Amino acid sequence: MAGMVKRGHVGINAHLLAGTADYRRAGIHHYIAQVLRHLPRDVGLDYTVLTGAGADILPDLRLVGSWWGTERPLARILWEQLVWGPRAVAERFDLVHSMAFALPPWLPCPAVVTIYDLSFIHYPERFPALKRLYLRWQTERSCRVAAKVVAIAEAGKRDIHERLGVPLERIEVVRPGVGERYGPRAAAEVDAFRQKEGLPEQFILHVGTLQPRKNIPLLIDAFALLRRRGQIGGDVGLVLVGGKGWLYDEIFAKVEQYQLEKMVRFTGYVSDEALPLWYNSATLLAFPSAYEGFGLPVVQALACGTPVVAANQSAIPEAGGEAALLFEPGEVESLASCMASVLQDETVRATMRAMGWQQAKKFSWAEAGRKMAEIYRAQLTL
């Protein structure tokens, strides 16, 4: 009967879930894990998650593993192209969802695909050649064949429409949320953490994988400029939280160029459990990224009451709203000026903290899960 919704079996490709505690557990992994955790369970849908790792974080979902070792990019590509289609037939899926860019060449049912950003199109020189070519090829093809394309911000929706020609009515937005652990911590807890980690009273924090798109060299330039002008004291540090991604040599070269080895700290990958204390301990979060599908660290920092200085481009203003202080993209002077205004004025910091808490309340993982299930059900409506 028209308009009725049947119970559907949804197959979800989550092979980008990571089993190792490194940069792969940031970004896309975090989004996938949280959406899957928050999918409503009693809405006429049965979920099967296809994954090679990271199963420990999804204890109550049906998982189908793979022996292909798909944490290795080539193995994952081969699985996507050769195994996923036949697996969809064997599992009798009514709908499939790729949670990261790529659909198989053939499927027996409708498909949904999530596209996090188009940075590989905007900044091709910042990606290894093979990675860039595969992402572009698969993203363009998958967007053509998918029944629905999911973006993670309104800015991403516009970008997919304008760059890839996908009609707006075929694109839905499922924004990230903020985990409950991200919030203000007691002063005593923060002080103990700062002492344990040997952190200065004031420091600038950056959270993100070490890769070209994050524009970390620009942040180091601005930090060195503030020190050279005497706008910040020698006791103000710069902490870079995040694992090594790719093409990161320039970052370390910049630190050496300015002789900042004692002032800049690289923590490596930091777990979700520990990350809130880094936000709470920081004077501000600097987020100079050249391009973001959303900019989750911006919202996480705001939820913790940490002032945010961020680039005014792509989806970043959507994440920060009026709570973030935005600087002109790529301009060292603009970034340095914004950071100085926050570092030097407690009144500014207090105002930004209050606005940040309100902005962060707009983002909910429960809402993200509900919206994703709504997209699934819409594709299964008779």
C-alpha cells in the first residue's frame, strides 16, 4: 500500500572505523562511531555493520567482520570494489550506506553515501596523488548512483551541489554532535592535569591530524610573530594535539626555523577520553584549517568553555557560529591579531566562554542518529 514503511535491513559500510589508537581514530572514525551508537534501535530497521576493526565500540549492533585487513588502504579499496556488492546480495540488504565516499561498482538495492568534504578537489596538491585520484573518482561516481547523498554541514551540501552537480533535493545534512564528556571540568581537576602534563598557565591549543589541510604552518608563523613582537610572554606555549597524517614535514621545519622547540609541544594522538582536559586546560583553541567538512574540534572546544579562533571559510563558521572569533583565511596578521586579543583580555575570554556553551548546545549526536535513521526509512517507503 502506498505510503507504508516496511521493516528494512540496512547494510552499513564502516570499514573506516579504526582499531588502533592513532590519528585514524579521529575525524571520520569519530563521526561514524557516534552516528552508529546513536541510531534508534526500534524504528522498523535492522542494521548490519560491515567493518574490519573498531568493533569494540559497537557492542549492541550486528557486525560482519572481514579478514582482509582493511585498515590498510589498498585492502579496503579492494574490499569496496570486489567484496561489498556480493556481500550485499548474500545479506539480503534492502538498503546500503557507505559512511565514507565509496560505493561498490554494483549493488542489488538503493544506496546512501556520506561525503565529508571535497578538500581533495579544492586542494589537490595537499593529498598524495593516488589517494586524491581514488577519492575523486569514487566520490563523483558514488554521488551519481546514490539515492541520497549525506553531507555533514550546509556548506558541504552547497559544495557537493556546485562542484559535483548533485541536485539539492538528493542531498541531506546530518551534522555532528558533541559527546557528553565535552564540558567544563572542575578547576582542581584541570590544575592537576596541567601539573601532570607540565603545561604552562597559558597555551594555545590546536587539535587535528598533522596534514597540510590543517594549515598548521600558518599557526606556527602567527605564534612566532606574537613572540617576536612581545605580544605574548615567553611562558605562553603552543600545543599540537593529533597524530601524524601525511605531508607533515613542513610543520616540524617551521618549529626548527623559528627555534621554537622548547615552546611547541607535539602530543601525538590523544584519546576521546583525555581530550576534554586538553580543551579545559587551554587558553584558546586555534583552528586555521584551509577547508573543513565541519570542524568538530571547534564545537568540542566551545562545549568545554574554551575560546576559539578559527578561519572564516568552508563549514567552520557554521560550527563556531557567533561564539568563535573568525580570522581572514590564510592571513598571518589576522590570525595573530585574533589570538592576541583573546590571550590578553580576560573579559573577552569570559564573554566567549558563555557564548561558546550556548553554541555547542545546538549539536547533538542523538539528533544525528535520528536523522540518519529517518533518511534510511525514507528510502524504504513503498
